[in-house]
Amino acid sequence: MVRWRATTLRAWRGLREFLAVQVELHERAALRDRPWEEDFLHWAGGGRELHGRLVPPPGRGRGTTRSGWCPGAVPSRGA
């Protein structure tokens, strides 16, 4: 019984981590599809940096993923 419970908990933990990564990837792709949202004020880098210059319209979400990733914080490949 104990082994079954430990195996089940490990499987649920693995599934939860997998789904968290999928959500993060989906949020990053959505932000890359809406580059104009980079101009909205938002905290990036885990709340350490303020990016943007415009106040977001009412009802709009933030310009980062749940983990704080922001497309503007990623160094460009050409530089």
C-alpha cells in the first residue's frame, strides 16, 4: 500500500511539473504573438525590473508569464 501511494504521488508530481512547463511555453508563445504588449508597463525578471512605457488598458493582463518571463528581457541574437 505504501509503495503504491508513493508511486502515485510521484506520478502526480511529474504530471503537474509537465503541465506547468506546458503552460509556461503557451504563455511565452502568446506574448511573442502580441509584441505590442511589450509597451505596457509590467514587472519582469521576478519583479526586479520595470519594463514598458504605457499604462495598460482596463481589463488587460500583464505582459509577462506567471514566472515573470518577458520577451524584452531576452537578449537579441543579433547583438
